[in-house]
Amino acid sequence: QPPPENATPPNERVCFGHMETIYCVYFSECGKYLATASQDSSVCIWDAAKNVLLSTLTGHSKDHECLRVTWAPSKWSTDGITRTDSPTASFLASGGADGMVKVWLSADPSKRNSWDCVSTIDHSSFEGKPKSPSLENGQEDIPQIYAIQFIERWQGLSLKDVVDKNSFLMSSSDDYIHLWEMDVCQDEKENSLQITFSEVFSIRFTAHQGVNNGVTVCNVTSSGLNVSQKEHPSTFGNNIRTADAFGGFRNPNNTIYVFDAQYCPGNGLLGVALSDGTLRLVNGRGVFVSILSLPGCKSHLTSFTWDSTGSRLASCVAQGSLILWNIHHSGADEVNVSCAAVLEGGHV
């Protein structure tokens, strides 16, 4: 007897975990596990071989989506974080529309419900960051986290007060990119790890017609490096108005939102996809090196990705186009970019 038309093939399995839209999916470095972030405010951990749900992580506000999740590379358990011989690489971070980045730890991800939230960074409480405008209902506009990444070797810093490994956690909030250094100590009374984060520095993005092409290194907390600057980044850049500012009347400050960001170890450059339709490249010192933008492109960028060598990248435009770029990095701050192709018609 033939199977019903809608029957699941025998080599496939439908896995039930989230109750709402999934915004992000990420494989662990070993390939055994899969993490997903969802509109239902949770992160799910899956066994990728057995197709089963192992754990559901709840900690973000139930009134806000969980937007991003990422695994830490295995070296973070030895070089980047604990500096011990522990074989575990079971760190991951999640970011949500509640302005929170949460770091999770599991001694054994294969065990069900084995994860604990070991640290939280509240991106709505930075004293050095201008306050977001209030919404129509009078509530504060909470910054949303669209980019998080564990970085093993950030190139460009050789300061004495920065760990020599330069292993950072990167996050975004509104028009900022933040770099965090993790500190781990053992709480003997509680017999547990105490994990805290200190800001290394932050980068603010404003209108590219402004000072330094709208890229400014700054601090949003008192723990950041002593970054010398002639004026606070809130005093320039976003006062340059454009007729097609993202969000229209809902964005009275003309904020240039970060919608994706990735650091490429292959070339030592940070790429940031922005709501003004530009993709800006920044070196390890936070210095602007290039801008990727096509004439007439008025739609915001939704995401992008590097290839492993850092010589190519692809950016996605909200209107449905995919743009392929060639990156020629000759060292120092010399970067030349060229558009290789514009792919249209695949998405509508």
C-alpha cells in the first residue's frame, strides 16, 4: 500500500521545539549540535545526528524575540576563556530584542537541560550611550541585538591592558558594535564559575557623509579602554538628514542601525551591514577602510557573509537582491573593493 501523499519520508524527521518563527540557526564547531533562536523568546539545542531536541533555554524576556545565537569555538574553553585543560567547548551566546546578550554554559550538551546562563550583558543600561527615543506609547525603545560573534584572534590591538590572545565577544545594539573581554574566576563558596565581561571598545556608525565616514571608536562603559577622541560620537554624524532614513518618522534621530556584523580572521576586517544600505569595513583598530554600496540602492541590508579567505563577500538587500563583492586587501589600511555580480529574481 503506497504511503499517504503528506507522509514524512522514512529518512526524515519532523522536530517540534519552537512555537514561533525561527530567526537564527547555528551549528556547533563539532557539528554534533544545532542551536536555534526564535520569536518565542527561547533558544533550542538539538542533536543534529539523532534529530531530537535536547534543551530549551529560557531567559530572554517573554515579551521580546530571541534574534541571534552563536557557539563559541573550542579554543575558547582553553585559550580564550578558562585557560585550563577542560575539554568542553560548550559555550554559546544569544541576543534578543530585549537588549540582552546571554552567555550559556554546559558541561555536557548531550545531556538534556544541562545549560546554565552564566552571564548577562544588558545593552540598555550603558552610561556612555545616548538614550534611545521613546516609543509612541511612552515606553523606552530597547536596543535590539542583531549581531553576536565569538572572536578568537582580533587583529590590530597590541595594548598591554588587553589580553594577549585578543579573544573577544562581539555584540551589536542599534548603531553600535561592542567588543567584550571575558574574565573567569572560581567562586569557592558557591563552587561555580563567575563570568563577567569588560568592554574593550565600541564603534558607533552614523551617516557615511560625516566625520571619518561615520565610523567612530568610543566607550559606552567606564571599563572600556581609554579611547582618545576630540568629541563624543553623539555630537556628530546622525544630524545629517537623508530623505530615505530607515524607519521614517519612527526614526527621528536618523539612527543608522546595525543589522549584521561579522569579523573575518582571514583578513582582519570587521564588516558591518547597515540600515542606510551600506556595508562598511573597519580594521582591528576601529578605523574605517572602505564602504560597499551600489548607486541607487536605497534599501537596507539584512545580512552578509565572508568567504573563508576574506577575499569575497555577499550582501543581501531587503528588496531581494544579492550582491557579490571582491575584496582586495593589500595590507595595512589599503583595501580595494569591486562588485562582481548583482543577483536578482530569486527572491521577491
